[in-house]
Amino acid sequence: MLLVAAGCSSTAGSANQAKYDKMSCSELNVALGDTATEISRTAIGRGKVAKTSVPSWLLGGERVKTVVADRETARIERLQQQQQAIIATRKRQCPSAQ
């Protein structure tokens, strides 16, 4: 299962790179800002999940909380990779970004 997920994420990364190569500098700036906003939003949500108090009578509640937090962490990592791809493209294409 993990190999399939890893394969999909690497394919999506190269597809995003091709998409970024076609963007103008202003579009790259907007994409970078959108990605940063989404990272912050996801991190805030992950923090809320981590701080949630699960009643002891709710069987599996802690496990669900951990799974949700881990999913959010994985999403943040994907967004950070996307952000790095945007930054690299912007450095190559936009002289004013350096």
C-alpha cells in the first residue's frame, strides 16, 4: 500500500512541476502564498485535533485522534514539497525573486 502511495505522490510532484514551469512570476507568487496559507490552516487544524480531549469511554478515540493528526502531518509534508517546487521554479524563472 505504501509503495502505491509513494508512486502516486512522486507522479503528482512531477505533474505539479510541469504546471509550475508554465506559470508566470505573479502566478507563482500567488501559488506560493496559497500553499503557505494552506500549510498554516492545516497545522492549526492538526493542533486542535492533538489538543482534543477524548472521553475514556469512547473506545478507539485516542487512536482515531492519532490517525487524523498523522494524516494532517502527511498533508503538511506534501504541501511543503509543493512549496519547495514553487520556490525552485520561481528562482529559475523570476529574476526579481532572488
